[in-house]
Amino acid sequence: MNTYNPPSLMITFWSRFNQSHRDLFIAICTIASVFFVSAKLDISEKFVEWALLHESLQLDELPLVLFAAAVVAIWFSRRRMREVVAEATRRVEAEYASKESQRMFKTLFDQGLCGNFVADLQGNILLCNQAFSSMCGRSEATLNLRNALGKSWDDLCNKLKAVEKVDIPELSVKRPDGAPWIVMARLTCALESPTSEQKNIHGFFTDITEQHLAERELGVLFKENQSLARHAMQVQEEERRNIAREIHDEMGQYLTAIRLDIATLPKDGNNAVTEHAKRINSHVEHIQQGVRGLIHRLRPTALDAHGLIEAVEQLMSDWKKQHPTVACSLILEKSCQNLSEKINIVAYRIVQESLTNISRHAQAHFVDVKIMRTRGILSDTLSIEIQDDGVGFNPHSPRAGFGLSGMRERVEAEGGVFHINSNGKGALISASIPLTTALQALQENK
Ligand SMILES: Nc1ncnc2c1ncn2[C@@H]1O[C@H](COP(=O)(O)OP(=O)(O)O)[C@@H](O)[C@H]1O
Ligand SMILES: [Mg+2]
């Protein structure tokens, strides 16, 4: 049942209009009421009569002045209105931009692959993203960084009071479930809010646990490999030494015996026998030379007897005799004389193999060999360089031979660095091998 209710009807009717229509309606009503009251009460006539009585005050000009003032006021108010509208639009846009940027930063924070978090100075996690949550085994609610980092948390907080941010390349964090957790971290300190004195820590963790464990395993494997290679080289050298000794003692003696026997053959004018004896003697001499060369290659006697300098000098002079057209230069520092046996062997074998490679592959006209000892703060270094001006080769292409890889293995087994430089014009083989520590060197020199 509909009940007649005038006020509510009016409110319904009134709410149908928008603000500007309502304003227009109020203006029309006001003007009409003023006109009606003025007409009824003859206000204007009375005012004009009164103004005429006071002609000297020029009050009859007042309506026009008021009209002009009203026009100016309307004009000003419209301008102000436009300004207010523009300001309001600007604010709306700024608010929108701020919301957008907030959304963007939230996405960056939440979706980042780094574990992002905000913690208070007591180490409680106030806010964190998904990556952080999965990094810490979804235990962010129970994780307390002060407990997880121990004393280093307080040290970091103290440091952050002095500097804006702290980068830690490797930080070991105690995960609540006990699993290993190693991170690369950046921590910054920021006020909780512009009005508060309270400071919070903003942290960014990159999980490097896997990488760290793999590196550690790789390090162990590398060390094992290094000592295996060193052992293999030692065994090889020992074996070579034994073979050289065997050849020398067994074959050498018999060859000498053969020559002695030939010398004792009767020279009774039988030309055929004498001729055969001479030929056998020269064959045996040839074999003896070959055997001597072989023994020398297996174990350079000069290296044991006189040290590296003489052994390399002899090697070079033998090589020069075999390659008279190749110009050779040799720089051998005197300080390289008293090196350990294993380093002597490594250096000698590198020069030997490099010279063999040059004669086999390089077609060089010039060879330069340098062996130098550089004194360092922590350790002395032995540098070996063999340079030629031959055809060169691509050091990165796969190779069948074992010469270059053997050199590398020997150097790396001693903790050194091996390099091949070749760009189509010559080749440079270089090796740096750490020698003694400075302390040891000092003790040696005493
Ligand atoms: N000084 C050099 N000049 C040109 N090529 C070289 C030189 N040293 C090495 N090589 C190239 O590198 C390859 C590998 O050398 P290496 O490992 O000593 O094996 P091998 O001498 O048995 O072939 C050689 O076959 C050769 O092509
Ligand atoms: Mg070779």
C-alpha cells in the first residue's frame, strides 16, 4: 500500500538532478524570489528615491557597480573552479601513479628470484617474499636471524648504523630445519616509517648453497686430481730412470763387450773377416750412439749431475746442432740453479717437449727460450717461456697428441698456470710455477 509522504517524494525528485542542475534551479529560484519581493515591496523605486535625495553620494550608480562586481566575482570563481578541478585531476593522477608504482614494487618484491625480506633489529622476519620463504624451508615464521646468524647479526646491525648497505659475498645461515643454507647477501637499514625512529633491516639473499657445495666438491676433486697427476708424473719419471739404467747397464755393457771382442779378432790378413769386423764395429757404434741418445731422453744425466741450467743449455746446444738454420736465444737466470728436483724435471720436460714440437710442426726460423725466477711477496715464481716464429696453430682445436696436455698436467700438478698463445704467427708456450714462500726463501738465503 502506497502512503502519501510529501518530504520523501521531494527528496526522490531532488535526487534525480545532478549538482549543476540543482545549482541552476537554486539560482533561478533566488532571482525569482528577489524579483518577486522587490516588485511586491517596490524596493528599487524606494532605493532610487532615497538615492536621488542623496544625489551628491552618486548612490544611483550602485546597482551597476554591484552588477559589475557580481560579474567579476563569477569570473574569478569560475577561474578558481578550473584551478581546483585541475588540481584535483593532478591528485587523482598522482594517486594512480603511486598505486601503480606500489603494485610494481610489490610484484618486484614478491616475484623476485632473490629472497627479499624485512626484519627488525632483533632479527624477527616482518615481511618476506616467496623466494625467501622457500629458501628457508617455509619456516620464516619461526626464523630469527639473530639466532640463525649468531654474533654476526649484531656485528652487521652495528655496521649498518655507520654505512648505508653491507654486501656479504658468502654468509652461512642456520636454517631452522638444519639443512645447509649459504647465501650471498645485501643488507640495508631503513626507518620503519617517516614518523618513526624505529629502524628495520631490508635484506636480499641469493641462495648459493648448491653452488658452494659443488665448488667445495670440485675443489676436493681438483686437489685429488692434482695429487694424482703429480704422483703419475713421479712414477713416470721413476720408471724412465729405471728403464734408462736398465738399458745403460744391460745393453750398454753388451755393446761394449761386442766392440771389445771385435777388437780382439785376429787381423791375419783375411780381408773379408776384417771388413765384416769393421762393419760390425760401426753398426755397434751406431747402436751405442742411439742408445746413449735414448738414455739421455729418458733421463737427462746433466739434470741430476749439474742442475737445470746446464741440462737446458746442453738440450739447447744439441737441438741447435740438429737445426743449424734456426736462430736460437736462451735466457737462463742463475737463480734457477738450486730448484727442487721435481721442479727441475717439470721445467726441463717443458723445454724438451716444446723444442720437439717446434722441430716437428712449427717450421720456425727463430726460437727464444726464457727461464726466469721472479721474487714475490708470498711466493717466488718460476716462469718458463718458449717462443717461436713458425706457422702457429689453434690452441683451442682438439688434438690427438699428448705433448701439450702432458706439459699442462705437469705444471698444474705443481699448482702452476700453463698458457698457449698462438694466432697463426708463431706460438708462445708459457708456464708459471710457484716455488717457495718468501719466508722459506729468506731461510734458504741465510
Ligand atoms: N710450436 C708449434 N707450432 C705449430 N704447431 C704446434 C706447435 N706446438 C704444437 N703444435 C700443434 O699442436 C699439436 C699437438 O701437439 P702435441 O700435444 O705436442 O702432440 P704431438 O706433438 O704428438 O702432435 C701438434 O700436432 C701441432 O699441430
Ligand atoms: Mg709434441
